[in-house]
Amino acid sequence: MIALITSYLFDQMTNLNNMYWRDGDRTQQFWTLPYVPGQRYGTGKPVYLLTSSHTFSGAEEFAYNLKNLKRATIIGEITGGGAHPVGGFAVTPHVGAHIPVGRAINPISGTNWEGSGVDPDIVVPQADALRTAQMLALRYVLEHAGEHPVGPLADLVEEAREELAALESEGSI
């Protein structure tokens, strides 16, 4: 699922993550997909990804991949820190254990987020992450609208200015 969702954010095949598996002493690569149903979002537009201390495992991989590929601005709290897949093993007939059977290896950093979590680009409490992302998105719109927008774009720019002013009145980043 991570590869599918991420594929909408890239225009070309991109190595997202690698997974080392103890069983077979092998490494498996994960790439964006060459085809996705529908239209890709593409690489020319900003992406804001919100995290909290409850963001874990697969959601962390999504954030870690996008951060290392410089494809998203991560906003919020440091994530939970679960990068290693585990397998269930019987210790006795009544006791089991979950033991790591592999580890993620990012092709850019050579590391993963196990135990440390994913550090956001902009650290804010979970409750402020959405507002922060909205403010960044509105600033992006205003910055790229040009000096003298006309027609429907002028209306959009005015609406963006008003919304940004309202959000900033709650506190700025």
C-alpha cells in the first residue's frame, strides 16, 4: 500500500525502501509503481504530511521515505519508532513472543526509524499540525499566484489571504 500511495507523488520509478530479511539472508527492494489508476499528483506540487507520537510502523515508513526523498514536509510530532517487522514464535504451549525477522534499510540514509521515530521537518504538537500545514499551503498558493492575479485566480488569492489571516490570528509558526 505504501508503494501504491507513494507512486501518485512521483513521475518516475523511485526506490522507496529496502527490507532485509533474516530468513534467506536477503534484501528486498520496494519501488514506486510504473502504473497507477487515475492521475498522478506529480512532483511539482508540495505535500504536507502530519505525524504524531501515535504514528507507527507502515505510516512511519511512508513518512520516512518521503522525508528522505525530500518529497514532503513532515509536520507534527516524532513518530513511535517501529521499523522492524516481527514474527510470532511459540516459546511454550502457552507463551509466545514477537521477534524481529527483518529490518528496513532506507536506500538514501542507510538507516531506519526503529526506536527513534521519524523527526518532523517542523515540530509542533499534534493539535497544531493541521493548522500549521494549512498555513504553509496557503503561503505557497500566495507566493505562486503572481503579483496581479486576475479573474477567478484573483478571487482564490483573496480567499487564501483571508483564510491565512484567520489562521495566523490563532498563532503563527
